[in-house]
Amino acid sequence: MVRKLKDEQMPRPTMSESDEKLVIALDFGTTYSGVAFCFANQDNTKPAAIMDWPGDHGISVPKIPTVVAYGKQPHGFFKWGASVAELDTGIIGIKLLLDPEQERPTYLPSTNAQRDIRMLPKQPVEIAADFMGAIYKHALDEISKTVPKAYMDLCSKEFVLSVPAVWSDAAKNATLLAAKRAGIHPVTLIKEPEAAALHTVKTLDFSIKKGDAFVVCDAGGGTVDLISYEVHQVVPNLQVKEIVPGTGGMAGSMGLNQRFAQAVQNLIGDEQWFPLKKSKAWAIAQRQFDQEVKKAFRGDPDEEYFVNFPMADLEDDPQSGLVSNTWRMTGSDLARIFNPLIEDVLKLIELQVQASKLKRPGTGVSGIMLVGGFGSSRYLMLRAKSRFPDIQVLQPQDAWAAIVKGAVLSKIPGQASVMSTSSTKHYGTSMDALYSSAKDWGQPTFIRRDGSTGVEKMAWFINKGEDIQRDHKIKFSFFRTLEKGYTNPELIFRDKLYECQDSLAPIYPSAARNMRENCSVRADLTSIPKSYLIKKKDPHGVAYYEVHYNLVISLESAIMTFSLEVDGKTMGSVNVDYK
């Protein structure tokens, strides 16, 4: 219960009401999600995680399962998190369906993302919004218990949402749409390993100095994200910058659950497996593996774990360790489940270490930081220490909550910040360029409005591996032609922006191997004064207009934001449609 304060005891703003700020961060994970918060302007403030959740029966944990369940109409219900019962038809992994084109490792059981989406009661964005809205409302109720209501009402609220660094821009945008539907708006996106880095370096007893480099490995439920950082400044506040482009993959711990299910199916055979997976016995066994076995495994082949399938009536197989509906799993059994994912994570770390050394010749990597749910695995920690004996491998005690606490930290002035990022892709658009016989021989040509010969080329405004300052705005110039008697709708222009993961940015669209459409940009200049149009004449003396404008791209958060400029002034409006 909150003790009421007298008027003279009430916290008061020093300058204006907006000076009092409550930062709320949401880590919307594949398997588990959490919320942290901080009253930013109070003395000695630190991020705190929400620890009490409905359905957890009094157990304090920083995260709850990312699962929702809907009841059938007309008596429908909505359950979320730990409130979803074992026999409810819960929807899991909804975050991955926001990016259904994400490649999956071959060692994971195959799945059809489009089929999974068709079987859902709602679109993935709507389900994500339902879950975010529920967890956010509960978090506000919990936060309000820590301060008087008058102070809570006084505070402006700033929201931060963490996303995987390797997430597509389309998936990041879908996450923003879900947050907006849930009432979490406006919101800033932060990359998960970036948030983890800020929290880990600030809280670990780890000697760090200017010029040191470290790799953050955020191994979660669905994805593994890695980014390498160099320390630019330690005091008075921590400042780091990305060294090389972030990398990642789908080697998250949800894959362990899927491989466990495959192992059980192989153990008992299809005839027993299909009825088992619909039973409460399987739900109990799944939970036991997820919450107990995989967290405790250290890699010793002589370890033993007993997984129970109560009342399942399975046939005994003593040679394989299955007796009386209990499977005696050995360390060797678990190693077969773990090793493909562990190897993938270690290879990803190794690639970051090598790339960092190439970028900084003569200097090494000071530390490897393991965070996230899978990052707290004891087995992963031991394997990483064995693979990288000359690098300090660190695993904070609250590795599970590092991301959401770091997301809060990023919004507290004077604490920690990332100065610059390293682009993971080339970003650009196609353009009509003046043809050069020396450079463009053999390429298709066309005649431009001014009578010159043109050729289609790519114009890249961001290059892969480029260091981009956080406060830097990128301006990309466009010009269009209009007939003399143009109408307003003709001042609405559409352009496609492309992304490419080739090492070298291709000069021509036909030369790109790994190029795809990133988004479609709709630039609306119908409101600009006609005086900004440039009057011209073509070779036949026919008058026309040219309109010149800049597409302004900002990279202050984990996703690009867009605006328009004409003659150096912000004008018009821009809408972006992601593929």
C-alpha cells in the first residue's frame, strides 16, 4: 500500500512539469518479455524491472512468457503471460511472425510461416498489440504503487522498445505499429545488444578504459544478436561506438525446445508421439525442460536429468532411459540437443572478434559479454570460455534483464550512450544518370527530357560498414519534371528504396546479387509554393518545370525516419510503406 505524503513532502519539479520524466522500456521477446522503468530526474536513480506478474503465484521474476490465448466466441477470453494455462491453445513465437521471411537454420524443424499466420485468429501485428497492451497496463499499475498518484500524473512518459539488431526494417516497423495500437506512443526503438551493452558495462565489476573493445552477444529465445563496441569515453559518462556491422541469426533458445520435441518424437516413435503432444503430460514435460533442465545443464556427459510425462502411458524403453513415463536424460542426450545452436553462437562471436581485429589492427578484444535468456546458459558460458581462452568472457547475474534495463538507461541523461553505429547493409535507390560511353558501355540507355542520353544506376546513400553518427542526418537529392499544366496530384512522388548485403555496392541494378526492396516512399509536395519550381524548356522549346527536393533520413534510433526538405526548408510530408 502506498503511504500518502503531505503537500510539503511531495516531490516537486524544479523548472516545469515536463522536467519530471518516467522512462518505461519494454523488451518484447520471442519467448519471454519484460518491462523496466526509471524516474529519470530523481537523485541516484537506477532502472528497476517489474518483478510481480499475474499468474506467477507470488514468484518474483523479471520476465514472463510471451504467449497469448484467445477463447472461442461467444464466451471468448484473453489470457497472456503466465496466466495462460497448460491446456490453453497458446500462441507463442508471435515476434518471429512479424518477420516471416527470416531464414531458419537447417537443424531446426521446418515450419511454414505463411501457414502459421493463416491459422491465427488475428494478424500478427494485432496479436502483438494485444500482448503489449496487457503487459504495459500491468506495468503501469505496478509502477504506480511506488510513488504517490499526484507525482505519477505529473511525470511525462517516455517509451523505449528493444528490437533485434538484425531485424528487418519491415519487422521493426511492424513492431512500432503494434506498440502504437497498444497505446505505447510515441516510442523510441533501441537495438537489443546496444541496450545490453550499456547496462552491462555500467553495472559489471569490469575494468574498462578508453580504446577497449568488447563483443556483446545477446542470445535470446528466437534470435542471437551481436555487436562489437569500442569505448570512446568512460567519464563523466560512458560513450561507446560500434566497430563493425552487427550480425546475428536464429540460434535462440526456442530452438532447444524444438529440438527437445524432435528428440522425444525420435525416442517414442510417431504412433505414441501424436497423441502425447496433445496431452497435459507433454505440456508438463515441455515446461520442465524449458524452466529447469536447459537452464541447469553444464555440459558434463555424466549429468542426469529426469523429465516426466505423468499419466502418458508410454511404452518402457530401458535401453534409452525411458521407464515409467520418465525419461532419464544424460549429459550426452542434452549435448546433442544443445551443440548445433551453441556452435552457431560461437561462430557468430568468432566472426565479430575477427572483424573487430581487422578494423583495429594491433589491438585485441577486451571482453565478450553474454546477455539474454540463452546468454545466461551455464553451458554456453563454459563453451565460450573454452573457445576464447585469451578473452575475458562475462555473464552478468541479471543477464536476463540486461536488455530492458539498458533500454531505460539509454534515456537517462548523463549515464551512457552509443555515439555511432556501423551500417549492416547498403541503402539506396535507382536513378536516371547521364550516360558515359567510357563508364557505361553495354548498359541499356534511354533519352532524357533534356535530350541527353541516360542510363539507370544505383545511388547509395548509406554503405555497408559505414560509421554513422547518431545525430547525423543524411540528405538524398531528388528532382522530377512536371508538364506546364501539371495538377496537384502530380506533386506526389513515389520512390523505392533498396537494401543490399553484397560486400561492394553494385553500380547497376542488374549487377546486384543480394538486393531487395526495403520500402516504398511517398513524398507529398502538394503544399509547396509554386515559386520553388524551376521553369525550363526542352530542346523543342516546350516549357516544363523541375522540382528539386531532399529526402532527409535520420538514424537516431534503430529504424530510419524520413522527412522532406525543399531549398533547405522542411516542407511537405512523407509516408513509408515497408515490404
